[in-house]
Amino acid sequence: MTFEITISGDTRKSCYFDQTVRDGVRSFQVYNHMYLPTGFGDPEAEYDRLLNGVAMWDVAAERQVEITGPDAALLVQYLTPRNLENTAIGQGRYVPICDHDGFLINDPVLLKLSDEKYWLSVADSDIHLWAQAVGRERGWEVQVCEPDVSPLAIQGPKAEDVTASLLGDWVRGLRYFGFQEFTLDGIPMLVARSGWSKQGGFELYLTDSSLGGELWDRVKAAGAPFDIGPGAPNGVERLESGLVSYGSDMRRQTLPATPFELGLGMLVDLDAGHDFIGRNALLAAAAQPPERTRVGILVKGTPTLPGHPLPIWRDGQKVGVVTGMAYSSRVGATIAVGMIQSDLADSAEELSLLINDTAYPASLHPVPFL
Ligand code: THG
């Protein structure tokens, strides 16, 4: 029997879609109601490019929530536990967003474009509606909208050479998470040193989606001497590097977690004196040791994750969850991340995962793995 699934009409393509299809995309995931490429059919080559060369990723699904107006700074600060006081124009910050119970509902990159204009480059949840509602309910003078912005990531040790040869040597001077507006032969963008990998690189925030195909091809051409190839946010490298993935490591509705439980406690500023959503809950949470702690896990064997969260077993008891797992050739083992009850986070032994009726021995490992 065959059947058809219609995905809501709210789900859309990126402005790089046609180029990714032409260049051999093989799988997509729906992320922020958009099609996000997840693979081009050769995971080993894509991993190798990210680690040793350079890759280009269509990450337009990292959508922007634009917050403007006289009270924009007020709203942005109220949305995140991180103290934004010393954020300069042209500086990005990684900012957790929590609900009133202190559970993470997103972990965007914040870009400060001016004192009255901010972008939240969001992970996979509907922060646009949240920000708009909060601003309105507070009676603040702010507008929340989605601008025409489509990030394209260039990642890997040769990303700087590629980006410099495309845009000029000035990009070498960009600090980590710093960004700058730039127009390349009529293609307007914002150039940032950032990206969802620890291999270094840039994100080009194209601000005219009608020029997506042109920008993709310009990056491809500039990267050709460096053997650039298409890729996607990499599930193996992110585990090795300990990057958090909203939707995998936590999600408000299915796997609620506080910043403390996810190892993001350093981004929660309870003493700065600013008010923010979730402050009381996080104050209470901070007053006692967290119930669960984020851990890395080494798994014996080469199972694949049948779905997540997957329970971690010890002595016939569920003591935690695995939220991401993959074989890492650099570690030489199957690695995973997840959360475990805090009293076991330092020294738990005899852990196991149960996958398809087979028990796989597991042991703790510090994150990042590399
Ligand atoms: N780039 C942009 N937008 C994004 C992402 C991105 N939106 C969705 C998603 N990724 C948001 N989540 C993250 C998670 C981690 C990081 C960035 C965005 C990240 N973390 C570094 C780390 O953990 O080591 C740096 C953290 C820090 O500076 O404190 O880069 O990738 N545009």
C-alpha cells in the first residue's frame, strides 16, 4: 500500500533549494517549518571535508526573528537569562531562551544590529510567536517580524581561505561571533564568524533571497580550488564537540531540561540583576544540585540510535537518557551525549543501553570528546 503525506503549506523551501538539489542533496529534515538539507549521500566525505577541508551548508532554516523598536533591547533581555549588558553592535551571542518553568525553549544566536534592532537566529521552535506575545503582553514598543534572511554556512579549516577569496581579506579580522554587513557585487549579506561546528568558519546571512542561487554558485566557485563540497550540520562532529541541539538534546514538550542540566549554566546570569522569563524557576533550581547532569558516553559496539531519548540502564533501573549517538572515527568508538542522574555523573559504572533486545555496555566520558 502506498500513501501520501502532505506537509502543512506553512513548510517552505530555502532560497538555496534548487542548487542543493542540483548538487546532489539526498535527505532533508523539516526544521523551523523549512526543508533543511541533512545529507548529500556520502557521510564519510562530508565529515572529512568538515574536519580537513571546507564544506558549504544551506542553513536557511536557521530563521531570523527580528525585534525592532525603542524597547527592543528590553524585550531581548527579558527573553534570555544571559546578561546582555556588554553586547556591542556587530557582536553575536549564544543566548538560551527559557519558559517560566526554567525549561529551555530555544538556544539561538543573537545578533545586535543596532541599539533598536536585533535578530534571533533560532533553533527549531516558534520563538517568533513567543517574542511577539511577550512584547505585546508587556505593552512594550517593539515590532517582531521575519526579515528576508537566509544563512549559508562555510565550515572547516579552509573556510577562512574560501571566504577571504570570495569577500576579501578583511574577513580574517572578524572575531568569533563578530559580524559585519557586506555587499558582494550587488549581493547583500551580513558576514559572521560562527557556525554549528567547532572546525571554524563563517555564516553568510544573505538578505535578498532572490539571489540565493547566485550566492550559492559564487561560494562554490570560490571554494573550488579548496575542494569545497556541499554538506549539512554534522551529527557526528557536533557530538564530538559537545554542541547542543535543540530538538535532540532537549525540547520543551517532549524532553524538558534546564540550562543547568544541559551544561549551559554559565549562560544563566542570576546575579546581574536583570529580570527575565524563568528567573524564579532558575533561582530555585540553582539553589539545589540539579537532578540530572549532561554527560558524554562511550558505547561498546556500533549500534544506531533507534529513537531518542533512549534510556540509560544501571542495575535494572533507568538512570538517564541518551539524546544523541553516532560512531566517531576520530574517537574510535560509538559516542553519545545525554543526561544522567547527578549522583552518578562523576563515576557511574556498569551502565548499559538496550537496543533491539541487545544490551550495549556504556561508560561515562567528558564532553567535548575531542
Ligand atoms: N548559527 C546560526 N543560527 C543557528 C545556529 C547556528 N540557529 C540554530 C542553532 N544553530 C542554534 N543553536 C546553537 C547551538 C550552539 C552554537 C550556536 C547555535 C554554538 N555554540 C558554541 C559552543 O557551544 O561551543 C559557542 C557558545 C558560546 O559562544 O558561548 O556555536 O549555528 N546563525
